[in-house]
Amino acid sequence: MANKLWIFGDSYADPKYNDPLSWPYLIQENFDVVNKAKIGTGIDWSLQKFYWSTHYTYENNIDTSNI
């Protein structure tokens, strides 16, 4: 199984608005990708989503040592 990679970002990473040759799709060949990007958001939204995602993961005893 490939390493897990979480993506947080705006439209540049949102899978709904990127073509199959964009970087979020291309890295799926080498990583188990969890894409939490959303069009129309900014760095504040991404940081908040990152915080809550890692907090929730930690609380459920999932390994976050690589986050």
C-alpha cells in the first residue's frame, strides 16, 4: 500500500475542477490520496480543515506521525 497523502487547498487542487493531467491526479499513481481541497476557499479554510482533520485523526488513534 502506498503512503497516504492528504491535500488541502483551493481550486488548484480541487479534483472536481482539474483535468486528469493535473498534479492531484498524477500523484495518485504513487500515493494513497485524500483530497480535501475545495474551489473558492483560501488559506484560512485550508488550515482550519487541516487542523480539524488531524485533530479528529489523532482522537481516533490513527497514526499521524507523518502528518
